[in-house]
Amino acid sequence: MNYMDEHILSLKNKLNHDVASNNENMNLSHTAVPDQDNYVAEQNRVLRMGDELIPLEWKTILDGQMAFSIPKSFSLMALEQSRFKYPSEHRPQIIYTSLDGTVNTTFNPTESDLEVDELPEFVEQMADVLRSVQPVRNWIGTEMIVNRSGLSIGIIRFVAAGVDMNLYNEILLFIHKGQVIMGTFNCMESDMEAWLPVAENTVQSLHRLPIPSHPTYEKGADSL
């Protein structure tokens, strides 16, 4: 077994469970970090979704070392709800959900160490794992991007069958301090086009912070 295969196996059960739970329960590049004044100025940013302007706010992950923006209407999923939706002990540590619980964004560190230049191969192998274990209805594909802060992110996109509906899924994989971090975004396939701007904003807003934390950012209750 080669080095990359070991990483893939260590993540297979965690990733498969996270995606399956969503489907069953739904009714290192240099980082050009903006300065602190820009963070404060962007606190009241909005995102256009069709004819609506959705207010955004910053959240921190990884012990205040990274941040991303999300609609203000999203909130941390209650522990009781997360235990029901993600019954495994491997549930994501941070789960933000929409008011009706149909749109979710999660982040979770993994135990896999990886160099940034190994990430593209890792993403493709994870995609192969997903295709083999998930009830995929529509495989959209994989993509490697460098977001506006300079963070390299691998994205896997697909639609999977749920209990009574199909769900759109995005898996985000990036490296932080040599460790693979996995994020997910999911919503009902019927709402996919409406929510894609939020998924894109999550990807593009991810950035490392120049200081450990910022008092105006909300930190997850089960902080990564």
C-alpha cells in the first residue's frame, strides 16, 4: 500500500458517513490575507441570490486560525440535532444550517497529513471513492482552484439519491498546517441553482487569519 492509499483509507469512512448522513436525514499556496480593517469593513457584506440580497457574516474555524463568511440566517446546529443527523462519533465538529435545516455547511479536520502539491491526486482518489460508495445520480466532477485569498482547494461536486429526494453535494478539501481539512456543502437538488452562490461564497471567502482570532467573529461552539 502506498503513502497516498493510506490517507485515502483513513478518510474513506469519515467522508462516506458524512455524505450518507446528509442524504438519509434531509426532509499550500501563499495566502494573501486582507488586513484587519478590511475584515471589519466586510462584516456587512451581502450576497445576491436571485432578487434577494442576503446579509453575510464571518465565522471562524480551526481555533480562530481561519475564517469564512456565511448567511447571517445560518446558525450552529444544536448538539441534539447533530447527534440525530450525524449519529456516528465521526460527525463534523462544526455544522452550520439554514433556518429550515435543508442547507448545511460543515468543516472537520482529518488525521491525514499532506503536502499541498499532493492535494490534486488526493482529490481525484477521494472522488473515485465517492463514486464507488455513494448512490450518485449525477456526477458533476472535480476541480482544483486557488481562491481569492490564495488558498488551494479541491472541490468534488455530485448529486446523490436521498430517502425521498436528490441532494446536491460539494466536498471541499484543503490543507492547513500540513493537515487535510474537509468541508461539505449540501442542499436539495431542486434548490441547487438558488443556493450555488452560497456554496461559491464559502469557497471564495475561506482564508487564514493573521491573528489567532477576532472578537467580532463568531466562533463555533465545538470549535475546530
